[in-house]
Amino acid sequence: MAIKFEKKPGIVAYLTTGDPDLNTTRDIALAAIDNGADVIELGVPFSDPLADGPVIQRASERAVARGVRLTDVLVVAKQIREARPNAGLVLFSYLNPVVRIGIEPLCREAADAGIDGILLTDMIVEEADEYLEALRANQLAPIFLAAPTSPDRRLKAIAEASLATGKPGFVYAISRVGITGTQTQVADDAEDLVTRLRQFTKLPIAVGFGISNSIHVAAVGKFAEAAVIGSAIVSLIEKTPPEEAATVVGRFIYKLRDGAGPSQQSGIRAAYR
Amino acid sequence: MSVAAAITEEKTSPAQATAGRFGAYGGRYVPETLMAALEELEVAYAAAQADPAFHAELNGLLHTYAGRPTALYYAKRLSETLGGAKIYLKREDLLHTGAHKINNALGQGLLAKRMGKQRIIAETGAGQHGVATATVCALLGLDCVIYMGQEDMQRQEPNVYRMRLLGAEVRGVTGGSATLKDAINEAMRDWVTNVRSTYYVLGSALGSHPYPTMVRNFHRVISIEARQQILEAEGKLPDAIIACVGGGSNAIGAFYEFLPDTSVELIGVEAGGRGTGLGEHAARFQKIGGGTPGVLQGTYSYVLQNDAGQISSTHSVSAGLDYASVGPEHAMLHDSGRASYVSCSDDAALKAVVTLSRTEGIIPALESAHAVAEAIRIAPTRSQTDIIMVNLSGRGDKDMGILARELDLKGASDVS
Ligand SMILES: Cc1ncc(COP(=O)(O)O)c(C=O)c1O
């Protein structure tokens, strides 16, 4: 159990846990791993996902309405860990559900469930002392977001905080300004950001937000270790009957690397246009 | 101490490593994409604060455009009717656009202009902050987009028309309960997306640093004036100050200069809605069925939430108080006991609208009516030498639709 990207580019698959239900999320995660996902990000549904676009908002709303809780997400994590000992597992949450349980108890339970790292959407490095302490005590990797708007000074702090617990994960580079799931013209942002980040870290860099097909993945693979696919998967799940979701997502993940071979010419800029 | 000097003085405790803490509360909890913008804002605001030209321009507009200073009015008939303390009203309802919100909108509008931002966004609940922001954008020649919950657009319809007339684009928000919290979510999504070109005029003492401090400072003028006015009128400080608390901007503005005057009781009034159960009110400080510390929309404060950390829905007859969290400075004042927080039901607020209208000829906003209701409740228990000051944050024009329905003003019967 560790976060590593053996094939290039690595694939990080985001799932809103409990959409459509907890068992299906588990099955989808297993299928994603079997079809090449290196890391699963288990998203904790939250009532007010202000960094998310409509697709993940809807998924979150459905899961919250079903009563899915952070503790349920940990149960799913544990099941995935038991079934796939080598996969990377990241808990992905807004801060409030974590604060509600308590940062220290949550980190302990996350470690018990076999989680490798935690990403909190609205946790910035300046506020992270107590959080990093709890991660360190439980040998968990902190995954921080880095944004195209982050000046170098912040990227340096993010790089340092990412190593602060002694358990390495990756740095999550946001491909462009904006919320999850929307398309954009500003694709130069991603490569520029990754280049700037490299000055400060040797950790793998995963690029996410708006990455939705094999062409995007191939393009990201030219300058980063991994691509994060979120809304595209969540949207697919929304459109697929629950009993077929694992198969459909598995096939989708498998095909994401199709375009990643050397024959693929189109860069990320072309992909976005 | 001069006003400018007082405003520059910082009160954060040195023990706090991070910016914008009020005791344990406040801070910055936002997606990283916004951090550069918050840092830019912090620097620009500090520079503006230290610049006499900024204050001169703002004070000039507050005076000649918005109508400051606002009157401190002795509500004689109301006081005599209740037969207890003397009630004074700080008349923020007399300001241009009809509520205290213009104090902050002017301040942030000038700041945005100084920062070279041409595109302005804001959220609004009751529509008063949206109207104030749209007004300032018209005044300064800025582009304006206002996010407002669909539910609030319906219940505060006149303000929607005012914003559009002023040239703002009003974007209806349907997510969640389609009220203030959801409008803030959508405004934040816009800001994350357009952060390079856009200034977010947050409308209450909420959100991430520097907003709670900045918004409070733009409203401090309320208590700076009121303190002087009451001393002139009565030769002594008031015994109590009462203000309604949505996000907490009018209340913190009305309280702030009196914080060191420990003889002055500070009372915040939250929306008690239609019951004490979660979802029936917006009383974050209510003992049972109230809020617990958490993080919502960028700040650590009291939050109405369930035991899984999902934000609770809220209810209030007043859109401006209908919000699940509260400004972090109020959380600190609550915990320290320097201010106390009570709640007032929808019904009591509606009754207070009628009482104030018919004793004084002043129709308060439903939000402000919560503060009036608390004054009505406690005044009879106080001595006739006691002075209660109510911050009348806004006027009731926007509420005519609700009032006509709830108070049966359409002709048939009467309310008493
Ligand atoms: C007249 C009036 N009073 C009070 C409020 C509540 O806001 P705050 O608590 O920030 O003063 C509003 C908000 O819309 C309002 O319009």
C-alpha cells in the first residue's frame, strides 16, 4: 500500500463515495484499479461543495441525501484496501466533515482503514500545522492542491508541506483556474504550473480538473507523472445503471491509457480546443 | 484617537500564527486557487487603510452620497408604550439603498477600483447587499453580477428589479435551499473561475481573512457615530445595544466601538424562525439544536450542521438572517461572553414590524425587526433611566410582499 505511479502517465480516479451507493462505489474502485488506476481518491460527499462543478455537485447531493457519512467512506476504503493491498488510496474531503469527527481521530481511523493520504479541498498550508501533525503521527501523506494562480513562494511552501509527514504522496496540480468539471481554453496553465512546481519538489505531480479522455491523459503525460480524472467518471456513473457501473468505468479507465502511447501527437492545448 | 488611527489598529492576538483569527475562530479555509487573490486583497486593503486619500474619498461618499451620519433617534412613543427603558434607534435604514450594507459596498467598491478590477461579483440574501453593490458599481462604472437564491428572489422581488434597473446581472441560484448560503457557494465558484479579473464584494463579516476584519471596519462607522451621538443626547453610554445577526456585519459595526465599555451590554439577535429544531431556524448560538464550531465558506465559526458535518438547512422569515454560519468575530464574542446572543421567532419579528410602524411611523426590514422585537421584550423589564440602543439596520420596503401576506394587509382584517 503506497502511492506510486509505475506506468506513465499514472491514473488517479476520483469517485464520489456513495453515489449511487456504497457497494457500487467499492466495486467501481476495484474495477478501476484492475483496469489501471494507480490511485483511487475516495470523495466524501458534502452539502456545500464550493470547489466543484455541476457534475460532482449533483453526485454529492445524491450521496448526502442517502445519508452517506465520512465514516461510511472509511468502511469502503477498508474494503478496497483488503481486496487490493497495493493500490494507492486517498481520502478526499472538504474540511467540515473532518473537523466534525476531529482531525486527529479521523487520521487515526483513516490509517486503520488503510488509506495512504488525505486531500482536503479547503485546507491551505498556512492553516495546516495541527493537520500535518496528525498525519505525521499516523504515517499518512498530505496531498495539497497547487494552483496556476499560486506564486512560487506558495508553491515552495506547498512542496515543503507535502513532505512534512515523512510519508510521500504527490502534489495535485490544478490544470486551470476554476471549479471541477468544466472545459476551458486556458490549457497553458497546467504545463507552466508543473514546470514551476518542479523547481521545488521531486514528488510526483498529478494534474487534474477538466481531464476527461485519453487525449487529455496523453497530453498530461508529457509533462506530469499522473492525470486525475474526476467529473468524467462521476458523470459516467450518473448515466449508467448501478449494476453496470463497475464494468463501464473499468473499460473507461482502461481506454484512458490508449491514447498515451508515443503515437499520440495531440498536445493538451489541442485537446482543449 | 482619530478614526483613521483607530481603524488601523489591529487587535489580533500575537499568539495566533495565522492571519485573521478571532480567538480560535476565523482563518482561511479556501481552495488554493483563491489564495493569491486573498493575499492580493489583504495587501491592497492594508495599503488603502493607510492611505488618507482612500479614507477621504470613502468618507466623502458616505457623507454626500449615502447620507451619513445617520440619525440616532429617540423612539419616545415606543418607549412610553412599553413603559420601561428609553429606546434609541440608530437609523441605518435611512441610508441610500435602505440598509447599512452600503457602508461596506462603497468601501469595497473603491478598493476594487483601486486594485484595477473591472468585474464585480457579490452574493445577496435579502437583496440589500446586492442592491448596494449594484448601486456602487453604477456609481463607479464597474460591471456587476449578483448571485441570489431563487427562494430569496421570490421573497425579496422588489430588490431583484432594483438590481436589474441599476444595470447588474442577477443570477438565480437553485442549488441547496436556494438561499444565502447557496448564493455564496455560487459566487465563490465564479470567483475561483474568474479570479484574475474579478473582485468579490462579500456582503457580511464572513468568509476568509481579510473579509471579516475588512467588512467590520467598513461598518465601524455605525458605532463611532452612535457613541458620540448618545453621549451628546444623554451624557452617558447606553446600557444595552441590540442588533440582528445574519452574517453579523451590522451587529459588529454597531458593537465594535463599545467593546471596551464593559458596562454596555451587547445583544445579538438571531433568527429563531418557526421552532428550535435543526432546520427550523438560523440561531447558530442556540444552546440545544444550535450550531457547533466548523468550517463553512472559508472561515471557522459556529455552523448549523448535522452530526456528520453536513450543513443544515435553515429557516427564517427574513432572508438576510437565513444563514447556517455566522461571522467569526461573533463566535469569539459569544465564547468570551462579551456579547450575548438570543433569538427571535418569525412571529415576534412580524409583530415588531407592526409595533414599530404604528408607534413611530418607521417600517423596519424584517431582519432589523428581530432586534426591535428583543428591545420590545426587554424594555419593560428595565428602569426608565436605562437606555437601549437598537441598530435599525434597514427599512422594510423590500418586505412588502411578505408583509402583505403574513399580516393580511390586503384589506380584509387587521393585525393587533
Ligand atoms: C436590513 C438588513 N439587516 C441585516 C442583515 C443581515 O446581515 P448582517 O448580519 O451582515 O448585518 C441584512 C442582510 O441582508 C439586511 O438586509
